[in-house]
Amino acid sequence: MSGAVVRRWEATVARDDLSDWVETFRARVLPNMRAVDGFHNVTFLARRDEDPCHVVVLTKWRDMTAVVAFAGEQAAKTVLPDFMARFFKTHDAKATFYDEILQEEGNE
């Protein structure tokens, strides 16, 4: 596979905390991710009509070398700074990895 590596991590967050979680991530975590050579993007998904709601975090990287630069040698281990931990009711201890094999853009 020559496509990107997608790192998937899941958690639950109180619906009322979603906005604060996203803003804290943007201000305090995203700049560090952007500084890693090989970081492509991040997507947060929140399941509708749940509280606490199930969230999926997908980060896309050029390759596993870039993932390791971000997450460390144990790349699957959760990267969760203390200031972010307060948002999560539950969370995965480890991330999972996927090879991107197709990405198509829409017309809009």
C-alpha cells in the first residue's frame, strides 16, 4: 500500500463538553500535530443522539514513521495529555491503524 496511514481512536464525551473538547484540542494539541512532518489531517466524529456521545478520532499520516514521531515508539498507545483527559468518560487504551486505499472528493 502506498496510501496514507489512518490512526483511529475512540472515546465517549458528555455532549455538553464537545465544544470545549474541540477548542482545547485545536489550541493545545493540534499545533503539535501540525509540527510533525507527515501529519495530514484530523477528523472528529460524534455519534448523533447520544449523551455521553461516542466519538471517533481519525488522524491521517504519511506513514508509520510520522505516527511514531507523534505518538512514540508504542504508536498504538493512547496519547492523552492530562489537560485533555478530563473530557472523556471512557476511552480506548490503544489506537488502531488502517491503510487508506481510496479517497475520492465530492463535487462541492
